[in-house]
Amino acid sequence: MSAIVTGAGRGLGRAHALALAALGHAVVVTDADDGPAGEVAAEIEAAGGTAVACRLDVTDFAATGELVASVVERFGRLDAVVANAGILRDRTLASMSEAEWDGVIAVHLKGTFTVAHHAAAHWRARAKAGEDVDGRLVTTTSASGLFGNIGQSNYAAAKAGIAAFTLVVAQELRSYGVSVNCVAPSALTRLTEAPLIRFEGGITDRRREELDPHWVARIVAWLCGPGARDVTGRVFDIRGPRVGIASGWHLEPTFTQPDDPDELDRALRAAIAAAPPAADMEGQRHA
């Protein structure tokens, strides 16, 4: 079995790579920095696994295509992809620069598309050739993308897009024998430590354990394992040991527009009052 993990040099990606290697996957550890990627690959090899380090810009469509092709050439096929690479450029909307918007959208949203596209093309070709494909694609959203968070309109837009992307691709790839799922991790990493400290006012040792990336990696490993072949199109909100299934938009309540503008106003206000309140970052609804 072979797997690609993007953004695997540190944090969540590193934990995913180690967990997949423990399951017997030959792991291609990709990162924008080949130093950390090499360290993770060496760690896997030292533990008796198989790993290859690769410096990769996930926004480069041609480079991700070459990567998938090289994995197939080396290992015979590609079995799993974990699209994890990401960056943060937090800023409120009025202060956000074009570069801060474009960079986050490119790495998260386009970076998920590029590797998923080339993997999907490989799996489709195998399925059309009559092979029994058992592929896995795991994408990465966030609580910001699902519920919103001040100062992260770029990040939330990208992550919400990834969640929607996952739902569509799960439907498209089902017939090829590929399951597609999404994780929304809350974890303490180099990327998230500063925002978490600002949000929580400090991080205790207990909180560090609760937010250890290994909790998320356990779910990712399960999704890439044999027991999850029939699980697809799901979004898993993972906050330490607590796991929730995040559901999408729902129409509640609905009504037919009356012709009279005053009646329309009353109907809209009644529907808004009857609708559930929006969820906060914890996914909880409050009156």
C-alpha cells in the first residue's frame, strides 16, 4: 500500500504520516520544506517502515501530477491521499491584503484540488481497466470553515470550500471504488499555537494532551484502513478524544413566498425566529 500526505513535515501531517506507516503504508512525505519532510521520512524508516521525502508546492498542478505518477511508478499504485497542507494569514476583512487572501486560498483549496485531481485520474483509469480499486482520499477542513471564526475569512472560505468539495468528489468517485472523507481537526501545532494562545489565554499541559495531533491521526488512519471502505462523504469534527459527525446545510423551516410585501416580511421574520440559531466555534447552538 502507498499513501501521499501533503504538509507532512510537521504537526498534523507528520502524525498522519507516522500513523499510516504504522498500518503498513509506504508513505510519501511531502512538504514545502524538504528538511522537515526528510526528518519524518527518516523517522518512519528508523521504525522499520517505508517512506520517501518530497519537496512539493501543492499549488503547482504539474508538480503534483508528476508526484502521483512517480508514486505509481515506484510502488505500482496509489492507495491513499491525505490532503493536509495549509497556512494561516489571519487578518480581519478590512485589513486583509490581496496576497493574504490569495495565498491561503491557493494552498488550502487549490492545493487540495491538485493532488486529489491527479489521484482521481489514476483511480479512474484503474477502475476502467477492470481493477478492483480500494482508494482513499482524506481532505482537511476546520471549525472555522464549518462554523466561522473572526479574523479568518480567507481560511474559513478555503476550508468551507474543501468541505463542499469533499461532498461532491465523494459522489463522483464512489463508482470507482474510492471513499472520500474530510476531517475538521482541532490540534496544537506550529500553525495553530499562537491563535490558540490568543483565543484561550494560555495552554495548560492537560490542554496540550487534549490537542495532541495523534487524536486526529487515529481517525485519518482508520479512514484509510480496510474498515472504512464503505464510509464516504462524511466530515469528522475531531477535538482531542471527542469526535463528532458534522452535517451540512439544512432547510428548516421553509415557506412559500406570499405576494403581499407585508406578508412576506412577516413570513420571513417568522421563519428566522423558528430556525435554529447559528452554531459557534464549538459547534454548539445557543439561543
